[in-house]
Amino acid sequence: MARKATPVVPAVDFEVQNHGSVFLLFPLTNSASAWVEEHLPEDVLLFGRGICVEHRYIAEIVAGIQRDGLAVR
């Protein structure tokens, strides 16, 4: 009997990657994408699917994400 594939749901909403002076913020869920649309400027700089964030702003952004109940890895 074949089993149906269960969709994989990320355990976190965002992934943050440190690239020195620039961080990449990846929204992984629909909730994360909605948060980005509501809280970040429309003209954010994208690198692939990631949002480029200067190192001086990342802590405040991550704190806001967590304050709103979303998980960050």
C-alpha cells in the first residue's frame, strides 16, 4: 500500500544567514511573507529569495519578528 506524501512544514518562519556586514533574511512560511509585507519597506534589496539586511538593523528586525510570535533560525 502506497503512503501519501505529507507536506513538509518548516518548524521556523524565518532563516537568518550572517554574511559579515550583510545578513540575509529568508521568509519560509506564508506568515513570514505576510510579516515582511507589513513591516519592511517595499523597496527592500533582494538576493535570490533572501532579503538583504545591514548588520546594524538585523537584531531589531529579529526582535520584532519574535515579538509578533514568529520563529527565527
